[in-house]
Amino acid sequence: MIQVKKIIFLSFITLFQFSSFNISSQDLSKSLKKGNNLYKQEHYRNALPYYEEILKAQPDNTEVLYKAGVCYLNRYSKEKALEYLLKAYDKDPSVNRDIRYWIGIAYHLNYQFDKANEFYTNYKNTLRKKDQRSKDLTTRIEQTKVAAELCKSPSNFLVQNLGSTINSSFSDHSPVISADGKMLFYTSRREINKNEKEEFDGEPFEDIFVSKKVDSLNWGTPEVVHINTTGHDASCQLYENDSKMLIYKFLKGGDIYQCEKEGDNKWTDPKPFANINTRKFESSAFITADGNTAYYSTNRYKKNDDLDIYYITKGSDGTWSKLKELKGAINTIHDEDAPFLTPDGKTMFFSSRGHKNMGGFDIFKSTMDENGVWSEPENLGYPVNTPDDDVYYYLTSNNRRGYLSSCRSDGFGEKDIYEISPIASINLQGVVSEDVTGNKMDGLTVVFTSQNKTYPTYSANDLSKEGGKYGVKIPSYNTYKIAVLKGSDTLKTELFNVPVCDEENKLFTKNILLPYTPKAVDTTNQTKGSLITHNHKYIFRNTYFPENKSTLSDEDKHELDIDAEILKKNPDAEITIKGYDKSSKQLAEKRAKLINDYLQSKGIDPSRIKSVTGNISKSKNLDNRSVDLDVKLKSGLVMNFDPQLIPSYTVGSSYVLRNVYFVTAKHELKQEGKLELDTLKNILTDNPSLKIELAGHTDDVGNDEYNQKLSEGRAKAAMEYLIKQGIAANRLSYKGYGETMPYVPNDSEFNRQLNRRTEVKIISK
């Protein structure tokens, strides 16, 4: 289930530290010889330290840079691989005839698809037409196009690493979940004993482990399942109410076995599964819920040894039939592996290197019609699939969550196990009204856009007889650009952040205020250029505070200065100041009093301030630590109206940027993160006066000083990317908050991943 399965281009981050003493040329020669011997055997994990040792003394050694790059590409870090390969190529393009091929793969795995295509094409042009590698390159070039297309329109799933308790620096894969979702069986190549036997690639053999759920978010320490041998053992499926298990053993080329449970973590000796195993490679199997059909992967019938999926059926006498071929288009000239069937037996998820593929193995879905014919497979899309290997998809019994093994930038090792959750869609409703007057606005179009997808809204007439109402169904855990249009004119744009929601079709409300447009009024008895409105409440922009803090920033003071000037022009307006905090009424009151004192210092008569209160807020966003300034107008608002005082975006609001990834423990921005920042760049381009702060946040792992510096570096990297994309530097600022402002409690690996985030905060318009 390793080399034979062709899981080739896998990676994980490993930090090699070497002493800084001078190394003699003789020592370097020995290191190079050892490294090259291991490299030839594809022992990349063991070869890399020798190459790194040489590069400490000879950082421009192009041969070693090239080979170290290939080592990183096959086992460790895609980012480091690209760095080393490009450095070697820049210094000596002829260092190796295949270097452009490897650079193409490195660009591909780093989400730089255009550059990958360029290097693949250049390398292909150096080959003879009959060279077998030309077909491989044609496939890879097509994969870069598919990957670019799928990344532009991400599928609606949240993919989360199961964390360091489950995953290791070695390959962890083949997740199998019990019916109640409380036990996880999986396969790992982690080292159990220091002197244990190693496979030909220099890494330990595979073993089966089991972990039990500690609570709703955390898994317990994994234990070795006692059916393991000295060779490869891997998990395939639990079935018949978890009383039986299918496993893989590397015997006679690779075979499928079954065993039965006979106690807590105790299983009978595995026995070969009937009518599946041959002298060739049988890699995985799955039995349908009714127990009458077994699907499995084998390379027995293909000349090029690629895997295909077949099936056998159980007769009334309990015996299994001979092999049967699938009807439809599931099998290709590439590998198809790891079938998983839904309880009705009519939907299959499987891994494939063929079809419309992003690169490596991808997860596909196919359904069977009434004639037993399987439909054209559908790629589950990004972020379920990536340009690297994504394999062994397994669903829980209620189909609400999935698990898979994948090579990703946030991983701990060669392959890690991830949990896949569908992101629930919410029903959003609201009213479009005019600021200042409160008039409902009809005849407008409201458009929600996120990650290149546009979501249609339905109009007021579908919701209520009242005017100005709209509704839309959108996925949660997303930031949306809202545009309000009148014909071809854009009246307003703003950002709206929807947090993670696991309840489908939950109702949310989002009211939209349009800037007030002055209309002709009778100014006989009024000050020239002033406006008068009657009997409504004017709500100024909120002032937001850091968690557990009650200090005003320069931006806050600037906004309050504007508010004070408006209030001075309306001496009969009553002012109510409301402070909010998620847990401390006393802190909320302190913030409200701070605003009160500041307004008085700017000349506002204290007798006009009718109430200064503190309140507990249950909101999950920044509203739970804000102060609102409400103004009740007795006769109307009188002022020289400046539409810039009422911004399209809510000043002080923060929005989480999804998929902004960094190299582990570094502030180097990954290509996936650049895709998200490109969306932000477009918003800033559409709103040329908008100014933002990029805020970096970490979890609580590591010391405070380290997390602070890391968060600052990451926020700065995001800002510098936007500047390179043409956004003026004076519109951008950055700040690192370290671990001081968690989005959710740091009480699980799932939550810690949510806390490792980058946010954009609206500073001014």
C-alpha cells in the first residue's frame, strides 16, 4: 500500500538542524557519497540530512541543491523543493537534464499552475515524440488546467487536519470510522520500535492503529492493533455493526484479509477474503451495507499494472462469485483505488489518478442507475482535492462528515488524515433602506459574491408586502462582497462575514443601509445647505475594542471627532451611549463611560447625554466588545451633509480571510493564500478610498513572544503581497495580535486551526 500504490510525490515539513562548525572537504566527500547512495535507492528521508550538511558549507553547490530539491519534493516540503530547484536552475540550467520536469512538478504542487504548465511544456519539447514521458507530461499539463479551474470555484467543504495526536511525521492514511463515530482505525508508518525492520525505501512498515474519541472535538492517544505483522498492515473497512474488519496485508504482492472482533481492541487472526486475492496487487476493498457485494482494487488485468475497481457478489448459498467488471466510465488507464459505497449501494466515492484530475490521486463520486451503469465520475473539487495525493475517502454512518488522507501544506508528515465537513448554507434576509431617513428602497438588485461565485437574491415581493426586503441562500464560513445596484449603477458595496454554521438553512438577518441622498427641500426658514428630518434615530459608527481592553485608538478618536461635530450642529438631539461585552457588564460600562468622557472633552454638553449603559452581548463577532452611539432627533438632523461620513463599509469591522495559509512556523505566504488575497485586492480596487488593517492571529501553542512575532510577520507578508498587486501602501497597515484574541477557545486542534487566521479590519473609507 506504499510504493506499489505509486504514492510518489508526497511531502512533509521536517526541520534539520546542523552545527555551524567547519566541515573538511574529506567529510563533505563522504557526506556526498552517502547521500547519493541513499538518493539512488529513493531513501529521500535519509539522504536529505547529508545534502543539507553539504549546503551549510557550499550553499551554491548546484548538484546538491538539485538532489535536495528532489528529496524535499518527494517527502518533505513542496516550498523548500521549489526554492532549491529554482536556485540550482538559475545557477546552472544544465545541472540535470530533468530539472525542468521537477520544477514543473514543484510549481504544480505549489499552486502556481501557469508556471508549472510552462516548465512541463518546455521539458516535453526536449523529448522525442515516441518517448513515453510525453504522455505523462500531456496528462500533467491538462491537470494544471483542471486545478486552476477548480481552485477558482472552491467546493463548499471545510477540511481540517486531525492534529498531532493522530498524525505524525510519517505517512498516516486509510481512516476507518466506527458506526457511532467514536473510534478511528487508521494506518501509519510511524516508528514503533527503534530497531524495527524498514521497508526498501528506508522507512518503517505500515501498522494499524486505533484511537477513541475523548469528546466532541478531540481524539485520544492511538494504540497499536495487535493483528499487525512485521510487514505492511493497513485498514480498509469496518462492517456488520463494526464486528468485522477488512484489512490489507502485503503478502504475495498485496492481499485483502478479514478478521472478527472478539473483545475490546481484540481481533481474530486475519484470514484471506474469498475470490479476491491473486498473485498480483489487491490494494483495498469495501463490502456494501447489505453484505452482498464486495468492491475491490486490483492491477491483475492491466498490462501497465494500473489499478482498476471490480466487484464480486454473494450468492444465496453464501459463496462469492467470480470477478465482475463495472459498467460505466469509472475505470481508466490510470489508477482507480479505495472504493467507498454509501449504505444504499448506489453512490461510490473512490480515488483516481485519471478523469478530470488536479494532480496525483483525487476523490471522485459516481452514482449507479437502475441498469447498474455508473455515471461519469465527478471530481469533489478543491479544497477536498489538491494538486497532490488525496486518497482513502471514508464517510461516517450518517454521511455528515468525511475523512481522507492527504498531502497538504498544514500537515505534520508525508500524508495526514483530515476531517471533511460540509459547510452549511444559511438563509439570509434583510431590508435595504436609506440612511438618515430610514425609507425602504425598492427596485434595486442585491448581489452577493464570494470566491468568484455569485449568489442570486430574491426580491421584496417574495418575502413581504413591505418594500425593500431581500433574501438569499449562501454558504456559511465565508466573507461576501455585497453590491447594491440600480440598473448598471453601483450604489454601495460592503463586506459581510458569515461565521461557521453547522445547522442547514439557519435564518440570519442582514439589513443594508444606503447612503442618504439629499432631496430638494423648502429652505425658506432653514440654514442654507442644511437638512432636516424628523422622528428617527441616527446610529453612528460603532467603536470597537480589543478583548478585555478599554482604550481608544487614533482611528477611534478620529471617528468620534466627526461624531462630535455632527452633534454640535444638532444641539437638541438626545444621545444614548451603549457599551457591550460578551461577559463583563462592568467592562462594557467602563467603555461606554470612556466614550462619554471623550465627547464631553470635545464640547458636548453632558446634559444632552441621556444614558450611559453597559450590556452583556451574546454576539460572536466584534459587536460583543463595542460601544454604540445612538442619537434620537427631536426636530431633525441639521448639518451640512457629507456622504463620506456614512461609509459603505462598517469602520471597525473585521473579516476572516479563508484559506490564507503560511509555511508551518513561518510567515512565508503559500500560493493558496494568494488566491484569497486576490479577492481582497479586487475589493480594494473597486473601492479606491478604502483603508484596511491586516491582522495576524495565532493559537496558544508556543510562547507569547514567539507568537507575537509570527503573527506580525504573517500580517506583513499579506500586506506586502497586496502592495505587489498594485494596492497603494498608504491604504494598508498590519498588526500582529499573537494569541491574545482567539476566535474560539484553544481547547482542541480543530479550534486552534480556526485561531491561526488572518483578518482584514476596515480602518476608514
